[in-house]
Amino acid sequence: MHSVLLAAHVADGHVAPMLAVAARMSASGHRVRFLAGDRFADAVRDAGAEFVPWPPGAQVDHAEAIAAARAAGDRRAGTAGMVRNVEELFVAPAPDQYRALRAASDAEPTDAVITEFTVVGAAALALSPDPRPPIIACGILPLGLSSADTAPWGLGILPRDSAAGRLRNRALNIMARHVVLRRPQGQIERFVRETTGAELGGYFMDWGVHAERYAQFTVAGFEYPHRDLPQNVVFVGSVSRAARGSETPPWWGELDGSRPVVHVSQGTIANVRAEELILPTLRALADRDVLVIVTTGGSPIESLGALPVNARAAEFVPYDLLMPKVDVFVTNGGYGGLNAAISHGVPIVVAGDTEDKVETTRRVEWSGVGVNLKTGRPDAAAIARAVDDVLSVPSYRDRARALQAEVAASPGAAGIERLVDELVAVGG
């Protein structure tokens, strides 16, 4: 059996897939410790892992930070919003993350560190000249490694398979590193240098190439093609944890297949203002012969006001229970929700433009599994047209089912366990 150290940012969408890894490793009898925010202590223990709290400087809670920004009228959209998020949510906690990772891995023999890649403190650990355990960086957001075949992460630009497209990508990658994200790039370079004496030596989004393995939590069919993909990258498919003993809502029996089911959600972070997507969707479909299922991501159901007669709501419903009953998923583009949908062959209507949504929404468009409304605040008419389109055009469901088959053939969390086995077998 192995001893592994897991780490994730203080955000539901970052912790949830890593909890699935923790549960898998723990169920197999491995020693599992998990660096996470205080509010996830019970969830970590429930997954069978030992909870190790981040120090105060690393307890930067995404949900609280985004909610506070939105309450102040700042949606954090566009490149300026992306820069603020990178600096405040990812760069600021990096020094304390590094110290915690180093202390925990030094405290006892550790066979592998398994961290989602937005834990920037792990970049210094990966580059450190001092002895360290092997690292598995986990891609819990769309793949952001630099490539001649893609524009840089965060611009939301589709690939173009041509010499001109690759020339465009090269120019944009230079611009991203040296202009758009110049300030956080410099901050992370200084952090790595001052912490370890090493040089970052490249774009900060590429630090995962220095890990022994980079496990992307999706399938290749839901990603842009990269002919120059680093050799340490492995697609493991959707990584999620099955619900255990979950109570279903009182209206669960209505999901009987008698009419199409449309599920709408704004995820677990950008769910403060239901008027951005949930309320327009309710208005758009109020006169349709469909059943609309709303999940609020923890916000009170009462905040939605009176629901149309064809709508039902809950704060949470486990996706492994709900998605098999859904015909269309309307979402602002959270990566975990999108992968849950394709895991069950559900086509998608996506509308998001904050956080990582400028990239996730483009993956929906590129892969052909749904309609991208190209805004984070669509009107009811646009949503209605998109839902009608997805329900009536077979290609969306066909593509979703093709990706479903690809996910079914992937190892998921078991793939991470195999990677640890391989690294231990070759001595890291």
C-alpha cells in the first residue's frame, strides 16, 4: 500500500474531483492525507482520508471571493477579470501552499503528491532542487498547457488547423505570457525563485510539465487536439464520486420519462445571481411541455421566487442520480458539471463568461455536444431557441453519446491509482 498526499484549492469544483480520488485510494487501503480548506474537513474524512488544513494564508475561498466581487458589481469577466482572479485566488496563496506541501510530504514517507494544477504552490515543489516525492498534477479545468495548435488559455479562441492558425497561436501565446498575464507571470517567477532558488523557465500555466504525470480529468474528445502534447499528459476521463445514501427530493417520482427533462444550474460558485441564467431559463421554458429541474448550488430555493408550474427545485441533487434522467443540460459551464453531462450522454446548452467559463463553453461548441450562447447573461428567447435546437437536432445527442462511450472506456479515479502504482514501481 502507498502513502499519498492530496491537495486542492478552497473551492467546491476543485475539491470534488479530488475527493473522488481520495475515496478511491482510501477504499483500496492506501494511506491518504488531504490538504484542503477548513470547510471541507468533514467531506475529506467522509472520503476516508486524513484532513490536513491549509495554513491561514492558503485559505482563500473561491466562493467567498467571487460572491464578494459580484456583490460589488464585479463579474470578473474578460481578460482583466481573469488577471484579478489569477493574482488573488491562485498566486496569493502559493507561498503558504508550498510550505504546507513541503511540511506534509516531509512529515512522513510520501509515495506521491496528487494535486490539482491550480495549486500554484505545487509548481515550486515540482521545480525544487531538493528531494521530493513524485507529483501527479491533475487537470480539473480545461487543458491549459501551451501548444502551437491552440490559442492560450483564457482567451476563449477556437483552434484553427492551418499554418496561419499556428502562426496566430504563437503570437497569442507570446502576448498572453508577456502582455496580458505579464504581472502574474512575474509574480510566480519571483515566488519560485525566492522559494526554491530554481527558475520557472516558462509560462506559469505550463508548470505541470515538470510533474511526473499530468492527469487531465476528461476525455480527449472533449479537448482541443494537441500534436505537441507533453509526454507526461494522460486523459483519465471523468472523475467523480458516486452518491451514497442520498435522499431524493419529494418530486423525484415525476422524472418518469413522460416528458423531456431540462436541468438548469449555475454551479457552486457563480450562483449568487440567479437572474443570469436560472431565471431566464425558467421564463424561456414556462410554456413548454418539459419538466425543468433547477439546482441552486446551495443558495436557498426561496430566492428563486414562485416557480412556473413545470419547474421543480432543490439546492443539490447528485449528478450520478439526476443526469441519467436529463434530456438537456442548461449550464454556465462548470467543468465538473459538463463532464458529468457527457458521462451520461446528455447534450448541453451553455452560457458562461466568467472564471474558466470562456474556455469550457468553447469545448462544448468545439466537440459538438451542444449550443454555446456566447454570453453569461442570455435572454429567455435565446435559451428557448437553443433548447429547442438541442432537443430536435440529433447530432448533439449523437456527439454526447460518442463522448459517453469514450468516458466509459476511461479509468477515472482508478487511473490515478494506477499512475501512483507505476511511479512507485519505477522509484518515482
